[in-house]
Amino acid sequence: MTDRVLVTGVSGFIGSHVAERLLAKGYAVRGTVRNKVKGQKIVDALEANGADVSRLELVEADLGADTGWADAVKDCRYIQHIASPLPHEAPKEREALVPEARAGAQRVLERGFSAGAERIVLTSSIAAMMGQPGKGAKMILTEDDWSDPDWKPMTSYPISKTRAEKSAWAYVEAQGLKEKLTTICPGVVFGPDTYGNAGASLGLLKAMMIGKFPRVPKVGVPLIDVRDCAAIHVAAMTSKEAGGRRLFATGESLWFKDIAATLRAEYPDLKGLPKGEMPSFVLRIIALFDDSVKALLAELGTFHEADAAYVSTMTHVLPRPAREAILAGSESLIASGSVRLN
């Protein structure tokens, strides 16, 4: 009998790549969507790109409600819980995203383990690690690092990821199920927009390419190609060593200015690409009036690197160079018409 894997948020950027990889490996995939009619778009997109969708089914389930989850987890050997609330505009209330993110994770864990799931892989974020006061000019992240959700510069999304992941670990510890949970903490996810659903994931590249930032903030972050991120998710599902661990999904770290330099070298005629860094005091002033900029304040002035060698040992995934992930993302933006070269 073919093993079935539940993929929550299957229509998302990471979720769709995870589903494609699972299908290619012979698994049956059940994906959650909020609306099956709209969700059919991801089935069509996967099929158009060569995936065998005969083993893919969709079910309706919402992180904010109990309805549908019992059917979603039924007969699933493994669960990839990737869905998470991420509105187009960040809410001003710091804790606004926490209830849905935390309750959604709890629903998946409780129902999944009750239904006999052998491993649940939960997608967290490196944002659940980096948000710490006093980190200085360089920060080497380890799997033991946690963001401080009460730190003033933290905003709604990293707060929700931190609280949801902590709640998940508290639950499995209390239930004696720690070895059945693995969390994945991706860095900034670039790579190809194969299924036309990258959204915010390629938003940074798009903003640079359309001239939104004449200069970039002084921020250094780990990057990951979505294909490598998906490969880590799938490998963690069956790796005995990954049970009870937090795994980075990160590759090379770059300053934002280096991302911009990569784009300038590839597209020398593209006007509006950032040149140089924005003074930090200017960014802080802008953040007073632009909520989308506030999220950068917690990372300002710090170069973040992940101590992630153990992940490659466990999963046998060696992330590709950052340049490849950046250019795959930028080429997708151009191909879709989101960015025009002239």
C-alpha cells in the first residue's frame, strides 16, 4: 500500500514544491486548501510541470477551525504541516497572528498523532530564532536559539512563528512524543516560482528589481532555494536522527547589498536596482510610518549565519549557491511579467 502524506498549505510556495517531491518519490499526497475549487489551480500547475497528480487529492481545512481536520489526517503515515497565517499586510497588533498559528499547529499535532502519524514535520522559520536583543554585528545561529517574542522590535509574523513552534514542542514533550516531531526553520526562501505562487517569498527580489529600494537596509540573512527547502522537509520526514530536532533550511548568508549586487551583475541594464546601504537611522525613521519596514528593525546591523552542517549530514541535502537561488527567483519574476527589463 502506498504511504500517504498530508501536506497542509499545499498551494503555497514551499508546500507545492514539497508535494511535487513527494509525488516524484511515489507517495500519495493529500493536500489541505481552504477552497477546493480554487485549490484546483495547484493541481493543474503541478500536472502542467510534469507531476503525476493521480496520487494527489485535496481536502478543505482551515487552521482557524476544527472542521475537516479529522478527515485530513486519516490514514496518513506522515504529515508535513507547512500552512501558516501570513496576510498581505502585517497587522499592527503584535499578537494578532498567534491564535490561528498556534491553534492550527495544535490541531494538526493532536489529530495527526491520534490518527497514528509516525512523524510530523512542522515548518517554523528562522524568524523564530533571530529575534534576540544584544546580538551584535554577527550572530551564529544554532538550533537552541529562540527569538524573544516580548522584545519590542519583534513584529506579528516572527512572534506567531515563535509562539506556535514553542507550543508544538511543549505539547509533544507533555505527551511523550518528542521523537515524532521535527521542525524546519527556513531562511529567506528564493528559487523558481514554478507554480506561480511565490507571493511574499520573492517580494524582496521584486522590490529591488522594480526600484522600490534605492538603497537597502544593512541586514544579513541566510538564504535557501525553495527546491532545497522542500528536499530538507521530505528527507526529515523519514530520517531517524531528525526526530525531536529543529533543522535549519538554510544555505549561504548574504547582506541585502550583496543580493542587489548579484542582480546588478546579471541585469546591468535594469534601472532602479539598489546601490549601497541605507543608513540605519533613516530606516528607523521610515519604520515610524511604514509598518512593512518595522519587521527589519529587529535584524538591522546584524549578519546572521546558521550553524547548519548537521542538517546536511542528516538529510544529505547540500543547498545550492545563493546566486543560483537568487537568479532562479528573478528569472521567474521576469517570465511572469512581474518585472520588466525595459
